[in-house]
Amino acid sequence: MAALAASRRRCRLPLYDFLAPRPARIWVRTAASASAQSEPASLPLTEEQRHFLDSALRVNQAGELAAVLIYQAQTPPVIRSHPHLRPLMQHMHDQEAGHFRLFNDLLAKHRVRPTVMYPVWRLAATALGWGTALMGREAAMACTEAVETEIGTHYNDQVRELLAWLRAMEARGERIGPELADLVATLRRIRDEELEHLDHALGNDSKHARPHELLTSVIRGGCRAAIRISERI
Ligand SMILES: [Fe+2]
Ligand SMILES: [Fe+2]
């Protein structure tokens, strides 16, 4: 009886499912709809939340495209002079390719348009990967260090924002839909993998790149600018 009562109480809680395909819907089980066994009512996302998710998915896809292209360009020169790095370069590339596929799928599912800067980022990322690899293994690793420092922070900011949403929902007694919970878990996993790349770069002498400060500052500045632009257009 107690379990049944708890289950009935749970059914009356609103269920938020932020990433339902557009038109974006938040499923809310109301007392009336639950008792009538009808389809749950739905509410739209707030404009601000929709905008945040659109921007987040768009910029993440652009960032992962750039990461794949950087590793694709870096790998041949780096492993030619340092063959022992082949498994590491392959591992990092494969993880980035997995991230890219994931955001491609999310963009298609939620009908978010890619950034209009897509062709520009393709060229810039390839040039960055190729240029740093030609400067040597340390410079290639300094590129990863710089990029992953910015990207790790970027994913952390998104996770923090989404966790604030979840806390607010829980405080209002609302249930969190599986897609939103999955998104938070996915962003956390990807952030951890980016930070793992950062550790690999540091462990492979990224700090010995010359000139390390200048190189990483320029790349980090470029990343921040690309993120801001991709969020908007
Ligand atoms: Fe990635
Ligand atoms: Fe990465």
C-alpha cells in the first residue's frame, strides 16, 4: 500500500523532458491527466533555456569538429618523427570523433542549425593542427594543452548551468526527464575525456614547447573567440 501511495504521489510530479524533439516540450504529468489516464500535458521550454541549449549544442558540435580536424592534421607529422605516439594520437582522435558524432546526432534530433562559421573552423582547425605538428611534438602537445584547457572549462560551465536547472526543478518538486539527465551525464563524461587529453599533453612535454606561453595564449584566445562566435551565429 505504501509503495502504491508513493507511486501515485510520484505520478503527480511534473516530468521535465527538455530535449524532446522540436517543438520542444516539457512533459508534465498533472493530477488531472494522471487520474484520467490521458497523455501527459506539455509545456514549452522558456525562451532562455531553449536558447541556451541551442547555443550549447551548436558550439559543442563546432568544437568537436575542430578537435577531430586538429588530430587528423597533427597525427601524420607527429607519428612520423615519434612512432611511439601513434596509439595515443589514435586514442585521442577516436574519442573526439565519438564526441563529434554525438553532437551531430543531437543537432539533427533537435533541429539545431550548425554554426555558419563551420567552413571557416574547418580551415582554421586543420591549419592549427598542421602548423603545430610541423613545429614539433612539444608544440603539437601545447596545442592540445591550450585547447583542452579552454574546452574543459567550457564543458564545466555547461554542466554547472544544467545542474542549476536540475536543482531548481527538484526544489519545485518536479521530476527530471531522462534526456536531460542523460545530457548532463554525457557532458560530464566528455569533459572528463577532454581533461584526460590535457593530462596526456602535459605528460608529453607540452610545457617544453617554444615559445610555450605565446603559443598557448594565442590558441586559448582563438578558442575563446571561436566559442563566443559559434554560440551566437
Ligand atoms: Fe572532444
Ligand atoms: Fe579533446
